[in-house]
Amino acid sequence: MAKKFSKLRAGMSADAQVKAQAKAQAMLQEMPLQELRLARGLSQQTLAEVLQVQQPAIAKMEKRTDMYLSTLRNHIRAMGGELDIIARFPDGEVRIQNFAEPDEEPLTHSA
């Protein structure tokens, strides 16, 4: 018989629980669009309806390795998020503001 994950986790040592939580957070910070959509509990059909496109367009977009930033921004917004473009350098990070929409207020970010 299958056990609930919460019971399995409760049986883990505190150190193992901390390590598992850290690994889960790391995995959530880097994922392809398809996995992000699934993690948000959305189907391709639901996302297609929000974006007013056909479901095959979502499948095609999730397989692309290159797309317009506006397309990616709309996709992320349809999932309830916001897209930020961050350049990382050895001495700090910079949020690139060129890609903000005209009606958006640019955010300041110190490096």
C-alpha cells in the first residue's frame, strides 16, 4: 500500500528534511516552460484559452529554444507570473529595463 509523502517526510531526520527542501527549491528555480506550467497546475488547453490560441500552439512554444521576449512575457503572465530579465556578473546583478512594456514603471535594482 502506498504511503503519504507527509508520513514519509515526518520519518526523515531533520537534516534529511532540510536537504530535501533545499533540493526541491533548487529544482523549482530552474525548469522548462512545460514543467513550470505543470507545476502551476495548468493544462495546455487552459493556457491556450487564456492566451486565445489553439492548444497545439502551446505545445509548439514549450518545445522552442528561441522566441520573442513578448511571447515569453505573455506566456508567463498567462500562468500568473511576471518576466524579469536579469544579467548576472561576478560583481552583481542588473535588471535589464529595455524590455519593459511602455506602461510599466521600471524597477530599480542595485548591483
